[in-house]
Amino acid sequence: MALVRSLLGAKKVLSHSLAAVSSSKRATSAAPKGFLAVYVGEESQKKRYIVPISYLSQPSFQALLSKSEEEFGFDHPMGGLTIPCPEDTFINVTSRLQR
């Protein structure tokens, strides 16, 4: 049941973020089908990454999404999904998911 709630929460964050991306001028190039663009970093030093949507079902990635929701709610200043963590933390999490 907790996994279902986590997935629903991730889906809610994603749907709100995707709506923001589609209306944002910052979203100059869309992510390929099956992928999601995310902005990672702290303060003004954010970097854009393209990640597979399959990451949404992974608990470690869901933890990053929860942190994003706590900090930004559904108002992402970059126009897309913003994950407020150090870039090296994001790379560490996603590299483990690629294995």
C-alpha cells in the first residue's frame, strides 16, 4: 500500500511538473518519449538531466521527488521538475538505478 501511495505521489508531482514544462519557455527541447527532463542542483546552479520514466518507480528516486515536493510544492521555478539536491547526490542515485 505504501508503494501505491508513493507511486501516486510521484505521478502527481510529475503531472503537475509536466504541465509546467509544456507552458514554460525554458523547455526549449522536449525530452524523448519515455524520458523526463529534471533540473538538479541548488540555488542558481541547476543542470538539466534527461532520465527514464522508469526511475519513477524506484524508492531512491521517489525520495528525491519527495524532497522536491517538500521544497517547491508544485511550483517549480525552472518550469520543469526541479530536484533540490547536490548534483553529485543525484548522479550517485541515478547511477545506482542504471545497474
